[in-house]
Amino acid sequence: MTATRVMRLDQSLGNGPQVRDVAAALLGGAVAAYPTETFYALGAAAFSGKAVDRVFRMKGRDASKPLSFIVSDMDMIGEISSSLPPAFKALAAEFWPGPLTLVLPAAAGLPERLLGPGRTIAVRIPPLAWLRAVVRELCEPLTATSANLAGEKELAEPAGVIALFDGKVDLIVDGGPAPGGLPSTIVDLTAPSPRILRQGRIPAARIEAFLRG
């Protein structure tokens, strides 16, 4: 059983000691539950193989189902993607930071456990300043899979996250209730034309209308 630390977080703070504390824990191999602009998520530093494996085990997630990731900025996108498809810049400019996950071709050399079908990686830039600051401190992506068991409902309330993951994760960042509702919308940009894989917070119709111009 893991000794879980619960940290109360004021999400209005864009940076500060708490951000550095969270980043240091993740860099040390911790798995954390944390609030996003949709639900609570399970976070591990992308290049910490043991921590990423723990996320899969905690969720009971099939290893063939890739995780999505949060990045801090466009520079980090350039480090983990081999190329940026034609629709990328327009979609990123319109919907980021926000609940839009884009599937991109992965850069060479990324660990296999991070990759989706066809050597892809699914990423988004979140609107929460403190969360972007954590990832900036990490200098690598952060896993952003929902903090639940595979097949179960996502969690928006910290009490539910604590009840489920106390004694399992190393750190729970209690930032109060997450917005809930719908998860991020996922758009695959590696196909000949953009393909919506999951309709979420941003309606598919809005994305399709935007792409049509």
C-alpha cells in the first residue's frame, strides 16, 4: 500500500511552491491524481516508464489502449511530434488551450509505451495555468488519462478520487470540484483528412464547421 499525500491547491495560482512540489514528485517517479478542465486525471511523467506502467495497472487499462498527454506549450509539441499536419495550426490556434486532444505523428525515439496505432501520440494544451506550469517544470509531457477504473465513470469530485485512489497513488492534488460534463474531444490529424475519434466538450459540429471555413 502506498502512503498517499493529499495536497490542497488554489488553482488561481499560476505558479509557485505547490507547482514545483507537484513537478518534483512527478520527476521522482510519483503517480498523482489532479484536476483538469474536464475531470480528475492520473498523472505520471511521460518518460518515467515505471510510473506510466503503474497508471495502466491502477486503472486496469488494457496496455493496447494508449494514454493521452498534456503538454505545456507549442515548443513541447515540436519535441514529441515528427511533423505537424496541415490542419494542426488552425485547430490549435482556435481551440488551445482547451479540451481538444489532437492525435499527431510521434517523433522518432519516443518510448513505445507512449505510442498509439501507427506511431502516434495524443496531446492537448490545457487552459489551467498551474497545470501548464507543472508540465513546464517537468520538461516532458504528463499523462492525462481520467482518474477512474477502466470502464467506469470519470470523477469530478475530489472526495471520489480520494476514496478510490487513497493508498494507491503517491499524491492527490485537491483543487476542488472539476467542471465535469464531457471529456476532451479527440481529433486524429494523421489520416488524409481530420477525423473525430471522440466527441467531447467541444462539439464535433463546431470542429467540422471550423475546418470547412
